[in-house]
Amino acid sequence: MMFGKLQLLVLICALGSGVSAQTRQLTHFEEVTGALFRGEIVRVVIHYAQCVYLPEGSRSESPPDAVTGMDIDTYEYFAAGAIPGSPAFFVFSQSKLISNPRGKGFVINYGKVRVNSDDSVVVTARYLHPKNHRILMDEQFRGILNDGSNQGGIYFYVNGPKR
């Protein structure tokens, strides 16, 4: 198979770009906020079974053995003390229309994540009725960033600069 000069150049560029977009785990608050501030693509993956329900003791069952993930598009960062008495933190959320796994039609799947400077994380998961936004399910979980050596259920990854 013969390649023209332009085709060869495109192939070399395509192969080279795959190397620079390698995924790596971010293991602490400062790494995640640094990547966000540089405009990098950051993704969170949440392993609910490695988290606890909030408020503690309100449920007798264990968290579900479920995993979810989302890219961080829009977020808000607050420096320590920006909200009186609060540590530094950032928060982001996402809503998607999904088919309700409990067989009740479509719902808005709303997820919100708050990450504190001590690497603690609070995850809110809600199902909302698509017409009147009535809350059909409301759960909160507490977890910690996985640093590669702990049992934290909250993983952050970076994939390179945003396009």
C-alpha cells in the first residue's frame, strides 16, 4: 500500500497525538484543581460501594455496587474562607435524561459532586420527574479521593487539554 506525503503526515500526526493524550490518575485535591485551572479534561469515576450513605446510620443496607462517571465541564471553585468557616472546595454537577431502571419511564438523573481540600467528597444522586422536577429519589454518599494506596471510591483522571 502506497502512502502519499499528505497521507503519511496525517498518519504520523494521528499516531503522535494518541501518545500525548494518555490518561493518568489525579490523587489529591491540589492535583485535580490544578488540572481544572489549566483547562485539562478531567473525569470523575465514582464507586458507590466504596462510599458510605449520608447521613450515617440512616440506612441499614450497604451502598449499591454501582459505578458512575462524568466529565467535569462546568465547575465552581471556592477558596478557603470564601464561604465563612468553609475549607477550599470545588463543586460540579450534571443532569441527563435517562430511562428509569426501576421501570417508571424517563427521569432526569442529576449528580452533584463536592470535593473538599482534605480530599473528602460528598456525592448527591437524584432522580427528578422530567415535567415537574419532583424528587423521585434522593441519596447522598461520602467518600474520599483514591490516592492509589487507600480504599477511596472517588477516582479522578486527566486526559489532556480541553479542545
